[in-house]
Amino acid sequence: MFQDEFQKKKAANLECEDETKKKSEDELFFEVVGGWNEKGRIFGLGAAAHSYCDRPTCEEKNGKKSRREYIKSLETQVVELAAKNDDQQKELDQTKQELDQTKQELGETKQGLVDTQTNLVRTQQVLTETKKH
């Protein structure tokens, strides 16, 4: 009864091309026999089931993350956010440098404009004096 279903799952598992999705024979057996029963046993292993695998907690059975998994996910998020923060800080520093450079260039451009205006006024004065004479 279980043997046929196990063989089918095993064959399907071997055909799976994604290595990360392949399951061990123990995992396949566990699926076929229906996992842990109410008495805390696994079909075919009886009371010795605890010697072979850990029984999930109530939280894990209900699909909730265990405290350890939750802390690990938070730590991962902190590391990712710290890296993102570092990247953004580098980008901000670069933007500040570019802004300072642009300010300096703008100052130089303004000074060049003032110098040009001064030269224009002098040229106009010279032209006006030349016309008078």
C-alpha cells in the first residue's frame, strides 16, 4: 500500500531537475505515511520515531515561525538594511561632493560673468569717449 506510493514519489523526485527541490528518501517516506500521528508516532517507526527525527512544535505545525527562525530572519533583515544603509551613505557622500564641485563651478562662472560685465562697461565707456572726440 505505502510501498507503491513511495516508489511513485521516489521516481518523480528523481525526475526533478531542480536539485534544491529534491527530497531525501526519509522525507518522501514521511510524506507517504502521513507524518506524525496524534500519539507522537510515525507509521513504521512507532515509538522509536523520536530517535530518527524531531517532532515539530505546535507553532511549526500551524505554519508559524519558531522564535529561533523569527530571530534569524530579523538578523538577516538587519544585515541587509545595514548594507543598504552603507550603499545609500556612499551615494549621499558622492552626491555631496558633486554638489560642492557644482557650487565651486557656479561661483567661478559668476565671477567670470562679473568680469565680463565689467569689461563690457569699460568697453562702452571707451566707445562713448571715442565718439565724443
